Amino acid sequence: MIGNQARLRTGQSLIAISAVAVLFALAAKWAGPGFTGVVRDGMETHIHMANADADDTARARPKTVVTPISCERLPNVPGKSITTAIVAFPPNGFTPRHRHPGSVSAFVLKGTLRSQLQGSPAGTYSAGQTWFEPPGTVHLFAENASTTEPAELLATFIADDDCGALTIPD
């Protein structure tokens, strides 16, 4: 019985990841210039973001890569889901101004990141540190503080049940 439960759980996770990938692809299609590409690599989906209004320097910088890990409905909070994703920042990586449809908690896994929410000063976060973004808050930027080492964060989103787009270009 435990083996069947594990297979069922794995199957459910694969379905959730596939659904997220399809939704990201659809979001990329309707979002237009805010997305530069969606790449499906096996089970992973990578979202490459850019902002057409960003200055030339920001556009020339490497973009972050968002890899959704899971999206699960919260049985005790009807209408809401929890989505986790890894956000990889290559050396000198940059994410321009954007928003998120739900609450976001960011946990730095490696490296050092700088991030700024509208109305707050820019912060510098190292491995093991976190920040929180309320729903709809304008995230002015996030960037890798290093030009030579990669950085990575784990983002946890609480949003509507549709496991839709995690980032909205602003």
C-alpha cells in the first residue's frame, strides 16, 4: 500500500508540474514582451524574463531562470495553492520590475542577492536569509550581487488555485 501511495503522489506531482508548465507557456504567450522565452527541458520549465522598458544596461545583463518545483492545493484554505520554485541568478543576473499575484516568501539558497520592493530600501540577502512580498507589491528589482558566482533562491508562493503565472511584468 505504501508503494502505491508513493506512486500516486509522484504521479500527482508530475501532473501538477506539467500543469504549471502549460500555464507558464500560456502566460508567456499572452504576456508578450515581458517574457523572452519558456524552455521545457524534461520535467523542468524555465522562464526567461526581461522588461522591454528597462534600460540598455539591465537588458544586457543575464536573466534569471525560474524552475517551478510543485504546485499543490491547500486543503485547509479553499481556493488557494502553494507553489514552490527555484530562481537561479547567473553571475550578474538581474530581474527587472515585476509583481506577483500572491504572497511570496524568498529564501536564499546560495550566493548573495540584492532586492528592493517599492517603498522600501534595497536589501542585501545571503544564503539562509529571507524576505517576504505581500500580494501585488511592486518588486523593483532582484539581482545577483556577484559578477562571478551564481546565486539561487527558493520562492514559495501562496496564490489562487489555478497554479497560474507566478510573475507579472510591471
